[in-house]
Amino acid sequence: MDKNINIAVIGLGYVGLPLACLFAKKYPVIGLDIDENRISELSMGYDRTLEVSNSTLKSVLKNPLSKPTNGLFCSFNQADISAANYYIITVPTPVDNKNHPDLRPLFKASKAVGQVLKKDDIVIYESTVYPGATEEECVPILEKASGLKFNVDFYVGYSPERINPGDKEHTIEKILKVTSGSTPETGNKVDALYKSVIIAGTHLAPSIKVAEAAKVIENSQRDINIAFINELAKIFNLMDIDTHAVLEAAGTKWNFLPFKPGLVGGHCIGVDPYYLAQKAIEFGYHPEIILAGRRLNDSMGEYVASQVIKLMIKKGININGATLLMLGITFKENCPDIRNTRIVDVVRALAEYNIEVTIYDPYASPREVLQEYGLESLKKTPKKDFDAIVLGVAHKDFLNLNFKNLKKEICVVYDVKGSLKEPVNGRL
């Protein structure tokens, strides 16, 4: 392992910050992010994503003047990463409004790194992409910006992120890491770098394309499995059969896969299948199962709204002008991440019936929710009662919530996650 390692992590979000903090325990690390407010917060030891505790963050932060020593220095100044010899890119890879891959953040990060790239440097990508994107899309940008030749002057690796936002048990160092490199020697260097901090170990893939494909099918597989369970939920609801009871019974067999129905959002499962599908289409193959799973999962927001409406009508609640409390707006529990949350589909479908929806989420930033979706949200429990309450996200704060003061005399309670102890009128 090279002793003179200096690492730059580009993108300090849900993936980049935990990775930068982990490496900073052993190496000098420069963390770069274009969000100046984010850098200011991190430099004071505060992580708004809640992925890294304030105490952990403060323990690895270092003075910018002490660059040769181990630790993390956060910056929004591109020039600060020029001393690195390993560049790790962890920027988001979303889809556009037509569900086509949007690689612009990746291209911008590649250009920024290319402008400071030096001979023998290694650039490692962690962002989820379709097979071939690293070498076919990103490498030419690095070459053009640097004037250097790929696999002669600089090298590239790919090690897909496996961060699970909000999960305090399966933290980054406890998740086995797939690694790869543009040459066998580069692959060994990339593998050794991650192996030095990942206690769960590493798996060196034979090529970058194999590592890219492995990542994108991980989430595509989960998406398809959840789509199957969501379809079962729709069928069993028509039959007046409790889906969760069915899954509990089926789960007594040793090889039954334990998936549950739900809304599929977030930066991975609700996005990555489109990356694989797009590349498949370019090769002349139309992926039927992958896209069918996506269509079904994307339909679940409107389905939940329709189920709530039906229950309200059965209870004699006047739909026009009714009030509804949506518990949660993030894409998953106990996490402030609102990226690609499908709760917004439920909210917008309900609004079409002229239902007044109040969103309460103690984790989500009201500013970010307004900026991203144009919706108002509260961080504190509203002081009013409602015609309907929907548990959209199973935050721990909601599981023992006192519903008494939130319910009107006639009120529908719908549990999307199947997590409430409170008596409910319906669940997915």
C-alpha cells in the first residue's frame, strides 16, 4: 500500500461524507462540495443528513494548514483538491422528468477533477451508472480537461457505493465493498485502498463494467421484488385478504424472500433500474420485467390515495374540503433524505380531490421540501384534528404517537407501512 496517499472526495452528501470521515481516520482527506452552506456546517461539526454524528465529524476535522496530517478538511474551492493523488467522485446520478439518466453532476465533477489531474493519479467513481459509463462517458472528459492520456498518464477505478441512509447498524465500514480498476495494477491499488478501512472486506471485480453492472442490478432486483409484493397487495385488497398476514404465513418457509409492500423512492431503488433499462434499449433490447416493475411501483402513490378516498367515503366523510394529516415526507424512516420520495405522489393525488393535506415530518427540512416539491411541511405536531391520517413513513417518532388529539370523531387512519399499533382502517 502506497504510504503517500492523499485523498479527495468530491461530493459530501449521504455517500461522500461517511466515506470521507472513514478515510480521514487513516489518511489526509480533502472533501469538496459546491454547496457553501454545506461546507460551513460541516466545518463546524454538523451534518444535516444525520449520517455522521457530530462527535465523529468533529473528531476527524483538521485545520486546513495541517494538510500533510491525517484528517478531513472540507472546502468548496476546487483548487484545494489539487494535492490529492486519489480522487473519489460520489455525486448524485438522478433521472430527468422523462426517467432518462441525468449524468450532468457526474460530468461536472469529472471536469473539475480533470482540471487538477496529474500524472499517475487515480480517479475512482462511486456514483451509480449504467455499464460502460465510467470509461465511455467520464474518461473522455478527464482526458480533455487534463490533457493527459488514460491508462498511460492517469488511471480510473470504480467502487459502487452501498450506503444505506439512516441505517446505524450497517455502516459503511461494515458493508463489503466491490472494487475495480482500469488496469490489473490499478484494480489492486483501488482494492487495497478500500481494504485498508473497510472491515467487512472487499471483492475485486475483473473489470469496471462488471462492477458497474453489479451495482445497478442490486437495486433493480429489489425494485422488481417489491413490485411483485405491491401487485399482490392490490390483488389481496380486492379479495379482502390481509396482505401482511399472507406474507407472515408465507415467510415461515426458509427460502421465502421477506419483502413488504410500499412506496419505492429514494436515490437508488427508484432510479437505478432506469439506468440499466436505458443502456439495454441502446443495445436494441427492450427490458420488459424491469420497466414493468418500475411502472407498477410508480403507480402506488395514486393507488394509496384512492384507497384512502374509498375508506373516507365508506365512513361518510365529505371528501371536498376534508383535512388529512400525512405523517412523513422523506423516502424512508428515521432519515431526512427527501430525494425522489413517492409520498409526494400520494399528496398530489389527494389534492386533486380538494383535500387539504398537512405534512408533518420531524426529520425533513421544510425549506428543502418547499424548494424541491413546492409543498409546505411541519417539523412539529400540528395542533388540530383531521378527517384522515396517513402513515406514509415509519419514523420512530410516529409509532407511539398519541392519535387521540389528531383525530376527529369520525376519522380514517391508513397505514402505508403496516407499522402502527394504533387501530387502523386500512393498510397497504
